[in-house]
Amino acid sequence: MPPMPTQLQTGKPYPMGAYWDGMGVNFAVFSAHAHRVQLCIFDAVGRREITQLDLPECTDEVFHGYLPEAAPGLVYGYRVHGPYQPEAGHRFNPHKLLLDPYAKKTVGRLHWSDALFGYRVGATREDLSFDRRDSAAAMPKAVVVDDSYHWGDDAAPGRRWADTVVYEAHVRGMTIRNDMIQAHERGSFAALGDPYIIEHLTRLGITAIELLPVHAFLQDRFLVAKKLTNYWGYSTLSFFAPEPSYLSASDGALNEIRQTVRRLHQAGIEVILDVVYNHTCEGSEMGTTLSWRGFDNASYYQPVQGQPRRLVNDTGTGNTLNITHPRVLQMVMDSLRYWAQAYHIDGFRFDLATTLGREAHGFDPGSGFFDAIRQDPVLSRLKLISEPWDIGPGGYQLGNHPPGFSEWSDRFRDGTRRYWRGDPGQRTEIAARLMGSSDIFERFRRKTWASMNMLGAHDGFTLHDTVSYNERHNEANGEDGRDGHGENLSNNWGEEGPTENEEISALRETVKRSMLATLFCSYGTPMLLGGDEMCRTQQGNNNAYCQDNEISWFDWSTLLEDSETPAKSLVRFTGRLAALRRQHPSLRSENFLHGNNEIAPGIWDTAWFDETGAPLVPASWEDSIAQLLSLRRAAMDGARADVTLLALNASHEDREYVLPNTDLPWMLELDTANPDAEPEKLETESFMVRAHGMVLLAASVER
């Protein structure tokens, strides 16, 4: 190894971060208010600081320098000098080693210490004080990487939204207990690419897997103190580096991610990342100095108006990234583009996307953030999903995000739960959700796929718990059960939690199947919460963000048993639903339909009926106690018309339904009360829909 130079060459202000050109490494970092930036070189494991070198040049507020002969594997950090004036929003402290905001790989764990704070913890007016302890020993460091990789014939599946079925999963939780996977790979990216996992997803008809945050994240101090874990990962430490604990190889080789993406692509499955650009792990003004705060607190974070010492907290985490700043927006765009190009990621789900679209005057679908993505030649072609709310002013923005984005629909989740637990007055609501929620999304030429339909997500009850618990049971979180949503729109059907009552168990399974059938037979994009297909329970915990244990992990054992289990049955049923959705165009229209197009003689694209086969009239929709409903939809399938009829019965009694069209060759394709029944031709003019059940009929006719 050549001797370490005593100074850097000038280098270039672009690209940001550490970039290896084959001859050396260029370093570039942004700070609008710093006076001096030092590059700190460490040994290979990040324990010993070898030298400090000043970045010799600053261009357009970007400090930069070039280190000849440096190569991938170099371990580094920064120390930044500037004013320590908290009341003016400046918190520079060169005693705090900083992680490069563009770090693409990290080495070492963060070890909690008061030295990680820029102020003296416990001092009078704490955050106005100044701490001189060196934090380097407690900090993870950045590693220079080589992003070259031979992708071979990898190609993005490029699924149309209308053909997309999303599966939300956690890298670790999905695979950690699967005995079919090699022990050292369980809980890692490598496990996601295991043939067993891919076969399971394919059997379910999944076309895209949406992963909870995989950016490197922080283990929060208050959780560590309680011997709990930041399991979900919504506490970002680096927007470019993957979470090290999700890599199975001891050297943290990043190509493990690329290999898994390739395998999923080969199976026709897209990879979507849940990304958190609304805040960072540094917390409020009383938080740590790990990266962005030390580089330029006043630029990276939104200050309270007129109080630059304090930070806006629209995210509930203590800070809000200042996306309106061009360099902060650049960092977010660079991060998204990096994952799309270096890892071939197919799309992104934006956590608390309302925060990202909030300008000085409030939420704006034409904000700089949305405009930057929509015009980007790389990002605009990917699958883009918004979580359309936050806790800030005007935070609930469902339906108001711009064209090109799908939005998580809590209206679908809540409407489906209310209907199937038997609430009165839900006929109009469930009808709107079945048709893609045109009342919410039919604007700006958007399609039905703008509605990301779900029965649940990581935040809340699983499907199994929705039919098993009336109350949340979050005691394991250490907050006396007060955290999480207090109203889950659930029904335990007679007993709280596990039961040995066979009637209750059978009823719960029927309701689960009816809810799943609603999801797969609705217009919009179905998103299945990972594990719902195999009866996954969190034991009534609806906020398992800190539970890296059996509460959150998938239990694969019930699928590996020789005997029949409810989990096996539900997996088969879910796969069958996905297959029916693929087979019948009338179950997945991209366009909002309103019964205006005659698809075949006397058959319009949409029609609504009651259980007698009579069309629903305005007065019928206003019936506050009605719990029965049938929906006939039709779409062209080649030269023939595909016609389906959904019959829903949320009441407590079996009900007979009369066919609205007795002249069609109806096939009974699915009965949620009899999940293993084979399709059969319907020979009568009526059919039975069991209590809390749904029936799907289908016919193919000449146009």
C-alpha cells in the first residue's frame, strides 16, 4: 500500500459522496455554512483513525477533494468545522465524527454514548452547551464501494399496474424462521432470493414484493434501554447504504442484494422499496449529531418559523427533512436514482409522502419533490406509491397526490373491515371500494390503480388478528398498552384471541376469505400484507415496530407439516383468488366504470342488484341496515365478453340470491364459505350465499 498522502488534490464537486474512478477516490459533500471539512481515514475495521485531511476546495457550497491511489474498501468519515450557534440553527461540532450523507456502505455498529450528542447531556440549557468528547469510537463509518456488477440478461418485469399484485414484507421477519433456507442466510436478502420463497410468492400470484425499509437504520436509544429493537427500520441512518444486518456474508458484500433482485426478476417479480425521506434518525434539536446535523443543520432540517433553534415535527419523530432546499432534494433524487440504477429496483413506496409534498403554503401535488420525480427520465417510469398522510397541518391527503402515483387507501381497509364485521349502512361504502374508489381517485385522468387497496399493513392488525381481537394487546412494547391505534374495526366473533371453539374458528376463516376475496375482486391495486395468507398473528399487537421476535416473524411450520392446516388452506385460497383475477378482465379494469357501456346485448360494464335479482335503485342505496349486495361487471376478453357476478352477504344468516341474468351460462367459481369446492355450472336460477360469505360467478358470452 502506498504511503498515505498528507493532502488531497482539488478534485471535483460532482458526483456527491465518495466516487472511485479506478485511479483514486473523489470526495464531495455539501455544507452551506461550514468553514472547514476534514476527511478522516480509518483502518479497515473503522477502529483507528489514521489521518485527517482537509478537503481543499469548495465550489457552490460543495466541499471536495481527490485522494490518489485510494480504492474500494477505504473506511472514512468527516469532521466539519463551523459556527456552534443553536439559536441561529447552526450545530457544527468537529469533535463529532460524521457519516457521509452519501455513504453507500457502512462498517461497525453505533454504540450509544453521550459523546454522540453535540451538546453536554445534562447541562443547564442542554442543547446550548458544547460537548468536546470525540464520538469516533461510537460511530459507524462509511466505506468506499465499487458498484460495478455484471447484470447479464437481467430485465425489469415491467408489469402493467392493472396486472400488479403487491406483497408487503420484512426482509428479516419473512425468512428468519424458515427451515427450508440455509441457517446462515435466514433473515437476509439472500433468503428472499431462495427458491422456496420465490416459489411461495409465485404460488400466491405475487408480481411485486414491497420491502419495509432496507436503508441502514438506527437502533434507537430508548428501545435499546428497554431491550427492544427498531424492527421496522423507519429511522434512517443512510439513504444510500443497505442495512448491514440484512446481508448474510460476513464482509457485507452488496452484490447479495443484486443477485436476489435478479432472481426475483427472473420469476417475474418486481422489487419495491419502502423509503423514508421525510425525517432522519437524528431526532429533534435534542437529538444526536451523526451526519446531516453536523454537516449543516440549518439546511438539512426544517426549523420552526422564527425559532431556528427548534425543528418542525410533522413526522412525529422530532425532525422533518427540508425537501424544499435544492441540495436536500438533490440528495433524495440521487438516492432514488442510485437504488434504481445500481440495484435495479423497480419502484418506491414513500413513507409519510404528505410531508414530502408540503410547501410553505401547505401540501401541494405540484411541489418541487413531486415535480422532480415526475420529470425524471429514470424515476418517472418506476412504480411510485404514496402513503398519503402525516401528522402535520392538513396531513390527510388521500386522493390528492399527483398522476403517476398510487396511494395507500385506508378507506379501502376501513370500509372492508366495517362491512365484513357487519356494521350497518356500509352498502354504499363497500360498493365504492369494489369499483376502485372513483369518489376519491377519479381526477387528473388517473386510473383505478391509483388506489392501493389493502386489508392491513405492517402498521396495525394482521388479517388474522382483525378477526381474533377486539382490543390491541401491545403490552410487550413497554408503553402500558397505550401505543398503536385504539380502534381497529375488528371483531373477535365471540372470544378474544386464540380459541378452541370450532364454530368461532370456522367463522373467522370464512370472514378472512371474504375479506381476501374483496381485495382481489376490487378494481385498484391489491396489496397483501405478508403472512396474511398463512394466518400470521402478532398476538393482538397492532404496533409491532419494536418486536424482532415471534410476535413479528412468519411462522412457516404450519406450511411444512404433513397434515392439513388452516394456513395451507388459506395459501391455496389466496393463490386461487390471484388466478381468478388474472383470468377475468372484468375483475381488474384500469378504467373507472359507471355502467355506461354496453359490453354485450343487455349487459353493461357495471350493474348492481339486491338478493332478489332486482336492480338497486337510489332508495336501496340509502337503506341503512342493508348488508346484502351483488355486483355484475363485464369486459371484453378477445372476441367474447367476460362477465362476473359478486354476491356479498355480511349478515349473520345464510341468504338465497336470485340471478339477475338466468340466460347466461354461469359458472360458480368461488364460495368463501366452501373454499375447496371445485368450479361448477350453475343449473338453477338462484344460489345460496352463506352468512359472512361471498360467491363469485362467471360467464363468457358472445358480444
